[in-house]
Amino acid sequence: MKKLYSLIDKIYREENLRQAFIQVKKNHGAPGEDGETVENFAYKLDENIKRLHEELKTDTYKPSPVKRVVIDKPDGGKRPLGLPTVRDKVVQQAIVNIIEPHFDKDFHPSSYGYRKNHSQHQAVTKAEQFMNKYELSHVVDMDLSKCFDTLNHDRIIASIGKKISDTKVLRLIRNILEAGVMVEGNYTTTEQGSPQGGVCSPLISNIYLDYFDQKMKSKGIRIVRYADDILIFARDKQSAGNYKAFATKILEEEMALTVNKEKTKITSVYDGVSYLGFVINPYGISIDPKRVNRFKDKLRRLTKRNAGKPIEVVIKMLNPVLRGWINYYKLARIKGLTKELMSWIRRRLRMIRMKQWKTYKKMHKEMRKQGIKGTGEKMAVTKWKNSKVKIIHMLLPNEYFEKLGLVDLSKYEVGLLSNY
């Protein structure tokens, strides 16, 4: 294996640091412990870049502790994030820019997380191919406990050191790992882990976990990995059990990680394998019902009938959510589901409009305006059941929402497998 000896000068090159800042700016990240925003850093960009250049060149750069924040996970749990300062993000991105290409080209072909030209769609497609095309129908769904938080620092440096012999680069990465954490103003040391939220953490985790990937490959065991979401494929249940034991031994004994025994399970395509928000079964790819429910909950919050927002404003809020959802889930066979969802979404929007009428008198006025004849029925316009009656569909047809620019999920092509 060819080793790389002199990389620090490429990292601290001003052009690289400036490019790193542009990438950091695109991510719109929150400030770190010092409170400095990307905009503030940009205000004195030349001065800040020169300062980082000199500090890195003279080996006097010291990363600040990351700011610990906790966000809610979709399943109801909590996920700790570590937010570096802007200047530290720039340095981390500068490191990634230089070293990532040297590692990425040798990563396992079934590793899809945090890599250029690799995606969750490709990971799900590959998994579906293994199960349905190559008949590796039994699956080990591996779950690692707090993977990012438990990466061993010595092993990280040793893994990076297999390709990079520049001691200044290795020391710089170790200093970043050991910079510590600020929790509500109190400093805590970081003796292990690479915090989620750090710019270089995804690359570090891929370098670390590539050891596992290559071990499995050397035994001819098929896997798909997206970050720490790992599937292992086998032709029968007994083989799956053997692979599970082998994988657990590597991860725990050789890599100092912890396998969550309760969540790690052996399943099969016939039972439906849940992966990255999708479910893979013998008929192809569908969406995990939990993700559908979560999506509908979000739409309910955006389409509250008593929010007092004009329907045009509600649609403007809805559209990016709808686009983001369909662009992710269009891989699945969901033609029928998209039609059902659109019918439900339009009904909720009709309910908003009805609520704004307040009484049937306003509805009758709208009917006269549109030239729609009615019986003068005194319908309660604030009741959900009435949002489905014929007269409401005549007053507020699908075309009405189309003219307002509502994204129509049912018009997207779905069920298309991505290239893997």
C-alpha cells in the first residue's frame, strides 16, 4: 500500500481553506461554543483564512471544544450532536478535501454512507437486488450502540495511519478528536468517539468501519452498509446466524464497538426487511409504515385548520416538504399511496378554506360567485365530515389547488430502481 508523507502543506494552503469555507457556508450549520456565525466569519474572511493558514503552518492551531446539543430522534429517543466552531469546521473540511480521495477509492463497493456519488437509494437498491435477484433471502440487521460516540481514538489514528504517514496531519486529527465537549458551559474531555455534527466525523467513521467491510468481503459475505446501518445477507437462516456471530466478534473484539443485542436480529425478505425508511419484500420496495405515519403527522401540523394562515401561505409551506418526501421515497412502489395522500392533503386544505368561511352564508356567496346553483342548504362548514361532500369539491376542485401551485405527489414517476 502506497503511503502519503507530505499532506499538511496541502491542507493549510489558503486556496484549500477558502474552498473549505465555501463548503461550510453551503451547509448553513449552527454556531459552535464561541457563538460565531458563518456570516461573521465571512465578514473578515481574508483575515480569518490567513490566521488559520499561519496557525496550521506553524503547528500552533488548537481546536476548540465542540458545543453539545441534543436533538429528538424520529423514534422518540435523543441524539447528541457536537457542533464545532466555524473556524474548526473550516479546518476539518480542509482536511477532508485533501485526504478523502485517497481513502474513498479503496472503500468497500457496498459502503454508501457519506460518499460522493453514493446514496441511500443505491444502498436500498443493492439490498433489494441481493435479496430478490441473487436469492440471499435471509438477513442480519445489525444495530450498533452509539457508534459515533464509541470509536476508539487510537484505532482511528491507526486506521488513518495505514495510508498517511504525515505525523502533523495525524496529530492534527487527534487534537480534533480530543478537543473536548462543552455541555451547558462545563468542559468535558473526549477520550473516545467522533462527535456527530463534526465535519470530518463521517469520513472518520467510514475509515474506521472499512475494516469491518473488508473482513466481511474477505470471507465472501455480502453486506450493504450506510454509515452504521448494516445489513448482512445469507441464503439460509443457519448461515445468517453464523454471519451474525462472525460480525459481532469483529465489531466487538477487534474494533471495540458495541452491538445492540436486543435490536440486532435475523429476518428475511419474506417478513419484509426495513432499511433506511423503506421495506424490502419479495415484490420489491415499499415504504416503512412508520415513516408514512410520521410524514402525515408533519402534514397535520402544517395544515391545522385553526392556524389562521391564508391557503396560499399553507401551500407555500407544504411544497418543499412534499418535494423532499417524494424525491426520497420515489424509489418505492407507491403509486396508489401518492394518490391517497394527495386526496387526503387536498381534503385538509379544503377544510382550512371552509373554516375560514366560518358559516354557510360565506359558502353560499362563493357559490353565487362561481355560478354554482344550490339548494340553500345550511351546512356546517367547520365539520370535517362535510369537507368531502360534492358541493365542496365543486367549489374547491383539484384544479383550484393546482392553480395555486400545490405539488402533486401522484404526478411523480415512482418505483424506479436506482443504479448501484
